[in-house]
Amino acid sequence: MKSSAILFVFYLSLSTLCAQIIPSTRISNWDETGYGDSIPEPVNIIDVMNFGAIGDGIADDYTAVSAAISSLNGGQGVVYFPPGTYKIGTGLNLPDSIVLRGASSDSSHLKFDLQGVVGNCINITGTAVSGFDTIVAAFRGTSIISVLDPSPYQEGMYLELLEDTGSWDTQPVSWADNSVGQIVKIIQITPSGVGGAIETQSPIRADYGGSGWGTNARIRILNPAREVGIECLSISRDDSVHAGVCFNIYFNYAVHCWIRGVESSKSIGSHVEIDASSRITLTGNYFHDAYEYDGVSTHGYGITLFNHTGECRVENNIMKHLRHSFSFQAGANGNVNAYNYSIEPNRSEIPADAGADISMHGHYPFANLFEGNIVQNIQIDQTWGPSGPYNTFFRNRAEL
């Protein structure tokens, strides 16, 4: 009986140690990530062939594709690419509510040849529409930004919240200034006698003002790109540009967008760069191979979340032969990277397979969840100074 009791106590202790419960103090609201509700299915479908596209991989179909996009006149709709290879000689700028859709990723191919011009294949970009206003404070775990003057703000607006870099920044560089920040949506404004309170849709994930991580906390109004999707086609960059920053797909100040069922087979910089954006879903994609793997200007990267990007969901993707399949940098926060599969990491340095499939390079990415991924290497380094707190790795497998 005594030995049985000892075994029971040992088993109970072991079960407690292996329970894999994330402490509540570390948890962000990771349920509220990605596009959100069901991704829309527009009824208006425009065939690029009806606008003069050839789809033979030789003729430049940019004019036809651009005309098809313009024909929707700002309305919601699908620009459809039947099976074929579409050479595109100029980068595409997608307006709100446009969906690029192919028949399938193995039959509808977009081949971008920009003839050595520095630029991205596809851009989904919004704007910042005002200067900054100093705030009183905003604190982690609340949904309130205290302001001196609430009059410029309205429900439904998006804001960029940020502050000057704190003493944590041991590797300052201009492109990562003000890394700590968040993209938020206003759901309510409450004026008061000495200012007001802006209530945000999502909780604040850092401390701003007061005893925050930096100084000069402030906000500005955004006019983000919205409701843009890319589906069921393949993308590649056919011309290589060593100098300059070039992505296959670039989101900047974008919200509620998605990429699904896409193969991106060759890139210069990141296959997908998401910058100062929120609620982007990337699911069911296959990204692989690059021209170079030295890491300069994100050479050899797969998906990069950068500069205050938050509440994005990257899940169920396959990545192959990349330097960093998933890179979180410059204050990316509150994102979920889950149930992805990454193989054959590759970098220019020896040993080549020591590239990190999951990488955090510093400049304070924080409060991100990495769950259930099967990768080769996970690396958190201080190339650009420290990463921030509350990053959580839960039930991942690193095979190398």
C-alpha cells in the first residue's frame, strides 16, 4: 500500500508538470486573429480573357489585368484567371474589395518579370492620413486609450498606436524606430471633462505612457486597405534584383485581407511581407525557393510580419527551402503562427541547414503564439537587439 501511494504521488506530480497549461499572465486574446468572419465570396466575377489577356507566358498581360481590375470601379469582385501562364511586366496595385483568383495553383500561373526594376509583384497598401496626437496612457490588458482630445476620432476608425524606442534597444537602426506599437480599431469614444477615452476592439498588448516600455506615446489615424484576397493561383518573380527590397506580395496598412491556396515559387525578398497591418489570414499556401539566401533585404524569407503587425493568423502552410520561413520582427505582436510545416532550411552561411524556419531577430516582437508547427529550427537571436515578452511556443516540433 505504501509503495502504491508513493507511485500515485509521483504520477500526480508528473501529470502536473506535463499538463502544458499556459499561465494566464502570458496569454493574449489569440482567438481574435486572422480575417475573422467567413471570407466573402463575391458574386461579380470578371474574366481577364475578356479584357485581352493571352495567358501564353510570352505576351505581357499587365494591361488586360489592370483593365479587369479597373472595370470593377471600386466595387467588390473577383478578377479570374483561367488556366494559363500570365506574364505580367509591371507590379499590380490592388484596390479594396478585389479578389485575384485562379482556377488552381497548379494551372493558373502569374509570372512577374519587372525587367530588373526594384519593386513588388503585388501591393495591397493603405495610408496614414494624419499626424500624431500625444496620448495620456494605454495599458496592457485594457482596451482603453486615454487622450486629451477625442474630437478627431470616430467609431470604426483604425489607429496606429506607438511610442519612441525604449532603453531595451541595444541595436538601434532607423528602419526599426518605434518598434513597439499596435494597429487598433475604435469601437467607442467616451468624452470627459479633461479629455476622453477611446475604446478599442482588441486589448492593448503593451504599456504606453506612464511606466511604459518607451516614451512619447501617440496615435494617428489610418485609412487601411481592406477586403483584398489572393486565391488559387501561383506566383513567381522571373527577374532577379540583388539590390533593393522586393516582395512577391506586400501588405502595408491593410486589414481584413487573406491569401489562401496560393503557391509562391520564387522570390527576391520575402514571399509575403506584412507591414503595420492587422487581421490578415494566410492559410493553405505553399511557399518555396528564392534567388539568394543571404538574408539581406529579406533574401530567402517566406512570410515576414513586421512593424506593429498584429492579430494575423498564419496557419496550415507548407514552406520549403527558405532561409526563414516565418520571421517576426520590429514589434510584430499578438499574431498566431500555427500548424505549419517547414522543411529544407537553407542559408548562404555554413552550415546551410542552420537557417531558422521560425525566426525572431529582435527589435521587440512580443506576445506572439507559435503552436503545433513542425519545422527544422527555431531561433530567437539578438541580431537586432532583444525580442519582447510574452512570446509563447506551445507544442511545436523542431526536427533538426
